[in-house]
Amino acid sequence: MPDSHDPHTTPINLSHPLVDEARDSLMRAVAYLKPDERADVLRACHFGDIAHIKDKRKSGEPYITHPIAVAEILAGFRLDRDTIVAAILHDTIEDTEVTDEMVTQEFGQMVAQLVDGVTKLKSSGMSKQQSQAATFHKILTATLSDPRVLIIKLSDRLHNMSTLDAVSEEKQKRTAKETLDFYIPFARLMGLNSIADYIELLCYRNLNPDMYNKFTDKLLQHGLGRNFQKTEISTYLQSLLSHLNLEGHVQVLDNRTAMYRQFFKNRGQISQLIRQYDFEVILKDIEACDKLATYLIQKYQIGNHQIHDNIRKPLAGGNQSLTLFYDRDYNHIKITLMTRRMQEAARLGIISNDRAGVSQSVIQASLRNMQDLANAGKTEGDDAHVAIIEELISYLHERKIVCYSPKGRAYELPRGSTALDFAYAVGPAIGNIATGADINHKHGKLGLVLADGDIVSIDTDKNATPRAEWLGFVATNKARNEILKFLKRLPEDQKIHYGKQALDRALSTYGKSITDLTDDDWTDILKWRGINTPDELFMQLSTGVLLPQLVVSRLFSEEIDTADDHEITRSKHLLAGIKGVEVDFARCCNPIYGDTIVGHLSRQGLVVHRHKCYSLQAIRTDTPYQIIHLDWKSDQSLQNQPDALRFPAMLRIYASLNEEQISQVIYEMRALNIGVEQTHIKTDTKSDQGSKVGTTTLHIVVRSRSHLAEGIEKLRTLLGYPNIMRLYQ
């Protein structure tokens, strides 16, 4: 730090007119602070200006204009003095000669901690991936200690994303992808939806400018009509409040982020998306929300599937609202009913003033899960951070459900979690002695898959212990690790006993027991596993090396796969941990490499389904132990594989293609090594409009889910961005 800095003297003019302009704008934004706090903000601008005096942005502007702009974004949320000052100084330790001690001396320990939380980790001995993972891990752990770290980082990312024009196209896309992968889902899980919306919109602009501009132009074309519709609908809703004697007001929401998200993720056609309108009605209390909802439901005959009651059952991220969807005059209308407190929580989440609400309970559930992930990353080595961040990103992107204890405590779980996963989320002491569950006051089995909003009570027996077969159906790593921890601590004789019990219980599903196994059965099983005695098999079962369900599948399969563990000659060999078991892929859902999958144990062997396959609903309820979670082998397993390793899929294009377009589609798909086996065109003529509408169905063959996504993106660009849906059958 140059000697020219005097903490007690703040000059009228800083190093550049642009810096003066940025500072003055910030000082207007922090007018809500106390005089002495505003003086500290002014002093921080001077401090940061001197520290960054030699630094320039890619655009040529003085670098300090960036952190001052970040501070101004935070001032819009009326955040405290420490957060504003930390934002101004957030790059000083990382990029200048300023030290942690200097920041502490000038502005206090809290500011120094916040600055350290957002400072990137750099090491000459780490790869770019390792450095990125270590930085993500640091931000995660710092946020868990002080959520203000995340809001500073998000504001930093928001300003950077809005000024990426000066960097290369490659860096624009890389930054946008990183932001969508990590920062956006992290922000939403913490309930910071307001700032996440702005950043997400910028991500789409930088990720694919052509798609972004295509949709933007369409919105501009329809801007006047959309404004007219917004005014008309909001006026109607406001008059409805008066009619029902309800105290409240209507807000027209800027729903561009939601529309762009749907467009980029292929969840709607442009013509439909531009007719979407979102409104927010802020009411006095929950009773008022229910009264207005009841009126609208009756008037517009809104079905149950169009009603999302997240007041009683908050979403992941803590969002509470009562949301209605209905159509009026060909417009798609979304009305969100909430109280003022709910509105604040939906915008600011973890940094809102309300610390005791239900929404905060849900956010705390997310924090507990992420704390577990962060703690798992405390092992030594740079690669440990890479592994934990990969798991974290997977966690951030997976569909989540929120379930509740009878006392109302929230637990966040990945979709597909069972009652047993809930038990372990409550705590190992509960999970280890679980015997059953009451779900929404109805008795169910531990393997039953939970739904969002379920109220779960776990039945326990102090003499009960974990079972090896539980490893087959639990969905969370926490449950799996706790079960394994218990089983691996058992003495050897008990491991053999537990393994024998596990196999006997698995056989009972088929009306058999261990005593029914013949010498030929044992010879086959031991040869399959490469072991000499049944006790060795029982040891494998009790330590999680082998699932008892797979042994049973081996015994009762009509055929047996004899491929070596490293031999991949058929698509089914891409499945992990099922060596020697006959496998088939379900025709009802056509799973492909990369899908989230489960296996159904049947007399025909192990049948692989997509996780959400509707045909498994009855089995999950009646015999959940017959459903086991499966994993694919790593991406490397696909490298240099023969073309025989292909998966069928069906796509429905919501457009009636002509012969020329079909030929072009086949040509472009072949260029991507995607086979087109069949095409089917269905055209309908609307009598009232005289126009032709229809669909085109493609039967294709792909290598993987990512390969399929590549094909869909190409088709959308080629055909003018129609909606394209992957079909089950």
C-alpha cells in the first residue's frame, strides 16, 4: 500500500473523474447509513482507490470503479456498513499489496473476514480446476459462517457479468457457465432470488447471444401489446381486492428471467412464452391469500395441478407463496399470493430481517446439508476440493423436496429420497434404529419414496440395527455413509451373521431362504464373486461391497451376463457395480447413458428404468426393496467405444416438417453421429384459423444424454427454436 494513504484525510477528488462519479453515486445510495458509517464508506473508497491505483479493467476504466459499483448494488438492498465497506475492498487482498492486517487495522475484524471470504485461492502447485474448486469450497465454508460473503460475491458476479463485452467470447461463455453451474443455484438455495434473477438473465446473454437476441427481438416486437395486457390484468386484480374487501396491492412482475430460462431449456415455444404474465399480490395475512385464491379458483375453474400451495409447504430456498396458474383469452397467467414478510423472504432469503419464519427453517435445512458436504472436504489434498465441489454442484442442481417432522422442522432431501433417508437426515441415532414410518399419518415402509411436503414420523426400536439391503435403496450419501459406518465397525463374526440375514431377507421376497440354495447355486455365486466360501460372500454383503438384491437377481435371472468387469461390448456394461447380473433396459421409459436411473429386480433379471418412470409407482409402494439405485460408469467408459453402444430415444418436435426439412434434419443429425431411424408427421388443421399445426416425431439413436442434448440444440437452431420434447415411449 503506497504511503500516500492517510486514513484520516479523504480528498475531494480521487484518482480519476470516473472514480469520482462512481464514489458520488455510491454515497447517494448509502444515504440510509449513519453519518459515521457513511464516512467509513467514503474512506474505504479512498483506501481502495490508492490500493488499485495501477490497476485497469479490460475496458480501460480505473479498476476501483468495479468494486465501488459492487458496493452500490449491495446498497440497493440497504445492507450494513461492514458489507458495503467489504465490497469496496473485496479485491484488495487478492490483487494488491494490501494485507489482511491492514484491512483489520483500518476497518475492523468483521470487514477483514468478509474480504477474506470472497478472496480467491491461488497456488502455483494447483491446476485451474483445483484452484477453482478450492475457491468454491472457500466461498461455501465462508458463507456458512456469514451469509454476507455470498451476497458480496453475487454482486461482484452481477457487475462482472454485465461488463463482459471487453473480454473474449470464450471467457464470456466460460464465466456464464460457471455462474449457472455454481452461483445461481447456490443463491436460490439461500433464497437470494432477486439478485439471482438478474445474474441468470446475463448468463443467457453471454452463453448464447444468438438465442438471446432471437427471444429479445420477439419480446420487443410484442412489447406494446404485453404492456397493455399487464395493465388490464393488474387493474382487474386490484379491483377484485376492493370487491372482496381485501387490503393489499398488485405488482406486475418482470418475468423475463423465467421466460428466458424456459426458452433456453427448451420448455416452451416463443409464441407461448411471450403470452406469459406474472403478477404478485401482497396481502395482509394468510387468510386473505386463501380468500382471494378461493375466488379465483372458482371463477376460472383452476384445477389442483394448477395450484401450488407453498405457504404451508415452502419450496427449497424457503420461498413461501400460494401460486395459481390459469388461462384467460389465450394468455397464460401466473398469480403469486403472499404476505409482505413472505415477499421480503423471497427476495432476500438468508439475509432478510426475519430470522424465525418457516422459510428460514427450510434455508437452514439446506445449510445443514451443505455443511455436511463442506465438512467432508476437510481431508488433505487439492483433489479433495475437486471431489467435494463436484458433489456440491450435483447437489445444487438436483431436484429437491422438503419434508417435515410432526413438529414442523424442515428437512431438505433430493428427489427420490425414501423414508429411511429422512430418518438419517434427522440423525444417525434415529436412522440406525428405524423400523418403519408414518407418512402423512399413514403407515409406510422405510423404502417408500417421499413426495414434496410430506410429514414424516419415524418408527424406532432401540434394539433395531441397520440392514445391509438398505444400501440398495437409500438416495442420500449421508444415509449410505452412516449405514456403512455401522456395518464396517462390526466384529467379523457379526459381519458374517448380518450378511447371512441380509441374503435371507432378500430371498424371502421370492419366497425362498438360504436353505433352499443348492450346491450348484453356491458354486455359481462363489465363482461369480471370485471367492471360496459362503462366509466371504456374507462379509461382502455386510460391508456394502455387494448388495443382497443383486445376488438374488443373479440366482433368479433367466440368463446370466458373463462379461468381464472391464469388458464393454453392450450398453448394459456401462452400468457400475452389477458385474455378472443379467440386465435389460425398460421399454416404458427408454433410459439412456447419463439419466438418473434405478433398477427393478424381477424374475427376468435387473430391469433399468429412468428414476421417475411411472410404471414403478405401485412397486415403490408395495415392495420398495425391489427398487435399487444404480449408477453409470464414468464418462471415460464411453471413450473409444464401438458404435454398438447406442441408446434409442424419441423426440417430438412441435412443428409439422416438410420433406425438405426432414432431409435437412437427417443430414444434420448424421453429422453429429445421431442416427434417425423413423420419422412420423402428424398435421392438424384448425378450422377456425385455417392454419396447419402439428408435430413431428423422430426415432433416434444416441450415445448419451449429453449427446441427445447436443442434437436437440442443433434441431432447435435449425428449425427456428420450436419446443422439442423427449418422449417416454
